[in-house]
Amino acid sequence: MIRDVKVSNNQVLVTLSGEIYVEESTVLREQLLQCLEKGLSHFVFNLSEVNYIDSSGLGVLVAIHKRALQNKGQVTIQGLNGSVKELFELTRLTKVFPTE
């Protein structure tokens, strides 16, 4: 579930919680693409309250990461834990995204 998307100091701060499935991913992708269109390219995702994310959710993160890099930005992931952290490690996304 998308808890919050806000812009602060030219960064897009995204807080997610619960379970991230296709429906949430579609909404999230649209919101983040609007941010990219406005020229924002630095994203910080707080996943500390996420207990599940499916492949579509991971796909959104990867797609936004790719677009952010093209615009000289980056995506940072915060708060990985539990099965979500294991999934990031298993898929080697911990090597793709800076994590905190």
C-alpha cells in the first residue's frame, strides 16, 4: 500500500507499507512517472513497513531506477527487513540499489 509520496529538498520520498501487488504497483508507477516528468530524479523508498512485494512492484522500482539514472538521479532503498530483504538479496537487487 502506498502510504505517502512527497517531495522534499528536490527528492521524492516514498513510504510504502503492507503488501505491494499489481494494483498498487500500477498506481505507484503513475505517480512516480509524473515526478520524473516534472524533472525530479532522486527517489528514496522507505520499505520498512512492507512485508511483501511481488514482481510487478520490483519492476516499478527497477524502471524508476533506470529512468532516474538517465536523468542523472538515483533511487535509494531504506528499511529492508524480513522476507522483503531476503527477496532483494536473492534477486541481487541489493547490488543495484543503494540501501540504507
